[in-house]
Amino acid sequence: MKYPALLGILALLSMPALAADPLPAFRGDPAQSSVSGLSSGAFMAAQYQVAYSASVVGAGVVAGGPYFCAKGTLAGAGPCMNMGQPPAVGPLLATARQFAHAGHIDPLDKLASRRIYLFSGSNDNTVKTQVVDVAAEWFRQAGVPSAQIAYERSLPAGHAQITPAYGNDCALTNTPYINHCESQGKGYDQAGVILQHIYGPLQPKSQALTGKIVSFDQSRYAPKGSSMAAEGFVYVPRACAEGEACKVHIALHGCQQYAGKVGDAFYAHTGYNNWADSNRILVLYPQTTTSPSNQQGCWDWFGYTGKAYAWKSGAQMHAIKQMADHLVSAH
């Protein structure tokens, strides 16, 4: 074998994922990572893309709003979902520029080369389409060219991640918040649409996975009070385990969609793994859990972990970045 140091990882892939082991490392470029998410994960994906725009090449925002939408308060989250008027782009963008000037997030001019996918289902009454509209306009005004923004809002979907065949009927909003929908006479493969919009044309997705979902000890990255679970997951294609250079895509679940609540529904059935398998992409599935300040297991897009929540130094933001960078740190 060309990379004998990876023999242990290959052995890991051949065994069931039981105990949470340390997060493995593979070969790759941390500056080619990307992120996507649903609901609170979508707000977090937009937040992560903006804060780390120097190294994150694209984001998928499925039923989410613009950066710093809630302005650091739980009360501010309502207008960013389904209550009241969504905030205007101008003040939100001005705040982001202040954060960038202070060094809390990367310079906004890095966004000009990034690619953004947004989605709003017409039957989504949890995060209104007007909120996702504001997110699209925020990215445009922040410098992302219109040609690099894909916005799908024609499907009659409820509040959910969309797959070609798995999950609830398209219009529903119900656990595990994964729906199957059709577009132009065939199943809508949202994971594939997101990854191809970000990375360009990809090899066809694998019909039979060659890799393995690996559990890992997430607690070493997540400080106390971060409302992150002790265990996270990563899909490792066999090509990555064998030493080929791979990219990282971070897939963020929504509220009440963490593994402790819905099992493997999000990390095994949303379609990312099949595309990743044939295209040398490691899929990182960080996990939240519930806490007194986060009773639905949401990602922090409104400040429950502290005032730095939307900055690179935010507890959850920094934890995810450390995990993503470690995944491609092997030589």
C-alpha cells in the first residue's frame, strides 16, 4: 500500500462504529472545505461561510436566513423565522463589516469567489421564504456575484431537507425533517445539487457505498456549555482512507434533528454520502445536544453560547473549524 500509516484507518472502516474514537485525519486541503445545513443548521452554515470565507468555498442554506439575523438574542430569532418582518440587509451587512474590521470574521471581500445555494419550500411555515430572500440579497450585497448564487424556491416542500426518495411526503413538516420531493418529473437530489453548485461537475453518485460512517469523540473539540454532543460522525470514502487527497463538506442538522433525537436519519439518509463516495469528499456531521439554554438541540445562531457565537472564536464555530481542518491534516 502506498500509505502504510493509513492501514489502521482502513481496518477501522471494515469494523462497526461502536465507541467514539478520536477523529481520524486524511490528506487534503482545508481551504477547499464547504458547508450546508437545514434550519438552525442553515443559519449556522451561512454564519460559518461568512466568518471563515477565506477558507470555505461555498455554502448550502436550506431554510435559513442571513448572517447575524437574530442579532444575538432569542427575541431576535422570531422575525428570522415566521414572526414579523425579517430584518433589513443594510444594518446586518454593516454589522458584519464591523466584525470583519475588528478581525472577528474574515474580510468580506473573500465572498466574491464563493458559491451559495439557497432553498425555501413554498409550504415551509417555520422559516418564511421572505427570510431566505433576505439571505440571498445579503450575499449579493456582500459581493457574491448573482451567477454564483443558486436559489430554489419552486418546490412545494415543508420545512425539511430534500431527498429524491427518502423521508416524509414533500409538503409535510414533521420529524425527522427529511422529505422526498419531485422536480421536473424526477426526485430532487438536494445534496447533489448543493455539492455540484459548490464544486462544479462531479462524478455520478455511488449507488453502493464503498466507505464507512465513523463515529468520533467530539467532546475534545467542544468546550463545556457549547451544547455539542459527545459524539460526532464523519463519512469516509474508501478513496480517502486509501490516501487520496479529499475535500471536506460539513453537513449541519436542524433543531430536533441531532442524532440523539432522530438516530442516523440525517447523517446516513440525506444523500451526501453517495455523492461524497465517488468524489473524494469527507462529510463531517457535527452534532448538538440539548441543554437548559438550548432545549431543542439547535445550532447557535442567536447567542445562547455567548456574544462571540457568530465569530470565528465562537464556541461552536471554532469547534467545527477545528474538526474540519483536522480531517485533512495528514501528510
